Amino acid sequence: MPSRPFDPQWTTDAPALSAILDSLCADMTAARAKPLKSDAQPRFEAAIKAILLDLFRAHESDPSLEVGIARGSNRITKASKSRYGASFLSYRTFTAAMDALEDAGLIVLSTPHWDDPAKKNSRVARYMATPSLMAGIDRAGASVVDLRRHPNAEGIRLKDSKKRLVEYGDDAFANMARDRLRIINAMLERHWADLALTDQQLAEELKRKDGTRDDEAAQSFDFAARTVYRVFNNNDWEQGGRFYGAWWISIPSHLRRYILIDGKRTVEVDYSGIHPAMLFALAGKDIPTDPYARCVTNKANEDERKLVKKAFNALLNADSVEGISKIKKYDETLTGRNWGGFKRFIVDSYPECADHFGTGAGLRLQRMDSDLAEAVMLRFAGMGYASLPVHDSFIVHHDMRDVLVDTMKAVFRDMFGVKSKVEFDMGEGENVEPSEDPIEPDIAGLLEPDGYEGRLQAFRASREPR
């Protein structure tokens, strides 16, 4: 079954869900044989709420999703002291909360932990919400829209060359980036993004992509995850910086056309060939309409263009041209060249970029394109409109297409001094297939809609003054 690590950084301010959590904390406290000390009680209750909220979130995104929760003292203590963890974590109160929730039948151990003797493939224990917990939440009318990422969760993440999170101290750049990120996330939280697919269609998509992606967020449709964080790489603030964390970033690309913002159809606009375009601009050269066209022999063959794009960017990310291995799904019949010859063909075709191939420049270019993305979103936040980032593209309400195009061009011009090209795809969320069959009114569905319509209604209700 699919799984992901435990994330304690979730909270709620919804009255119904908060009342459930408070009631369960009271029950767990009353069931204890020995009262906790006054300073331990808040941590005990915080642990209960964090565990329940994250397992509820997992169930809502995919009923088969397991959550890996480490219970060892070293792991818990390390997480409590990390800027990426949660300060309320302590070994005694966290394990006491886990035991209490298991005893109450609210969470269940679905896959036991396993220690690999070779220390390569060990597995932490995995848990799921029980039907009893989900039934109680359902009776109270709580939903996934009631979940929100804790505002103090670290949104500026630094990783080393092995993609491990790095602890860092007070840093001026990180502080300013974090302040700007709060503005962006506040903009995202004011709107509800969803997919115009039925629950059955979502379930079918989950089955279709099961096991096809390794990244955590791609394993489910986690509609609660509607804010972003930035990831910088190689222990260097000048590398990476792209935005991650929101559900729409990692879904299969063919589904993005079904994205709705506040129930309305959307349009996705992207920078065309962003990394070669930036390199042309930095070299003082005019940016071609299609930066990859030089190496495409059959202009009508989109598959060949995709190979050129993948190989071009792989060459930028690689530490050497000779050492880069063949890209996935490389097809000699499309290019007419073996892999070695195709690499050399691309390098020779782009003298403006020759000094960047095989130097690992890709992550430094990502820093630039992430700064472009930040600037675009900040401008939309200032206008009071939603803009959903997907690395070098953005999704907005379809009526905002021209505003987005102008904004993206202006931001690129401000950063590089030249114009860029953008492309757009219209969404299909509001399209309706015609039918000659009479439509019977669904009164119950109108009064209590489910699926994306139900989530939107719940989100709107949550925004109303209490």
C-alpha cells in the first residue's frame, strides 16, 4: 500500500473539528491511570491532535494511504529540536499519545516496523485512521477543508547533496524569503483549488498512478495541501529554491486542465523553454520563439522535441557531458543518433550555452526561475487574485489569462532585460458534454453536494464570519 512520513505540522481552527479534538483529548486524559505533570499535559494533547489530524488528512487524500510514524526516542528527540520538526514533540508524551489512541481504537497499526540487518531498507511502523475515528469526524460534519498547515511550519528548506534536510541558523536571506512566502501562502489559502472530477474518477486516477511516482505528494490527491514551501539544494542558497508542497504541483500533468479555482475554469501559462531562454538572455542574445527547435529535425513530432528538452536540461544538471547516462525513454529512431552522438549534437548546436553544459548549472538556473515564480505570485497576491505555481508555469482563473501573460513577461523583462515567450493551455473544468437524455433533478445532491462541489461549499462556509 502507498505510504508517506508523518507530518505533525497540521492544525485547524474549524469549530466542529476543534471540538472533536478537544473531546478526545479529555477522554484520553481521563483514561490515564496516572495524571501527567502540568508541563507535560499540553504536549500530550498537542501530540494527540497532530496524530489525528495527519491520519485524517491521509485518509481523505487516499483511504489506503499509510502514515509512517517513528516511535524511537532518538528520532522523536531529533524532530523536536529540528527547525523542520515540532517543538511539542517529546518521547514520553508522544508515545503516551500513540498508546492512548491505539487503546481507544482510533488509530491502528497497519504495517509493523522492520529493522534491516544491512541498515539499508529499514521501515518505521505505519498507521491508519480507524473507521471509528472517521465516523466520528463525519458525524460532526468536518471535512478536508478544515485542515491547514501550521503557520509556523518551516517553509524555507535547505538540503545537502544527498537531499537530506540541513539545519541552519539565523540567516538574512532565509528570513526575507520566509516573509515573502507567508504573503504567497496567505494568497493561496484565501482560495480553494480542486479538480473537476468525480470521486469515482479520482479513485480511478489513484489506481492508475499507484507506484508510478516515488515522491510523497504524488501518491494521493491531498487537497488539504494548498500552501507551498521552497527547497534549496547542495547547502547553497544560490541553488534550487523551487516551490513544492501543494497538491497541484505533483499531480499528473494531464489532470491540470481539470483544475478549478473557487469553482471556476482555469488556464495554465508557462514560460517557453525557460532555462535556455535565460541562458540566451544572460548571453545578450535574442531569445528564439522555440529555444529547442535547433535540434528538432521533424518540427511536427512533439515526442522528438520532448527528448531534446530532456537531454538539454540533463546536460545542464550533469557534472560532466561525458559522464551523463542516457535519459529515460531515449529513442534513437526519433533522433537518428545514438545517445553519445545526440549529446554532442546538442552541445554543438548551442554555442551560447556551451560553458554551462556539464557544470551542474541547472540548479542555479532553478534559483533564477524560482525567483521569477516568487515575483509573479507576489504580484498576484498584491492584486488579490490566486496564482497556483507549477515551477515555470502558473494556473489562474481563465479570465485572468492576459493579466498573467503580461505579468510573466514583465517579471522576466525586469530580471533579464529582454522579452520572453509564454504559452497557455485552457482548462476543461467547466466544460459539459452534451446529452440528449432527460436530466432528473437530484434534490439531495443539490442540498448536500459531494466531491469537489461539496468541498467548495464547505470552504465557502468556512470563510463566512462566525
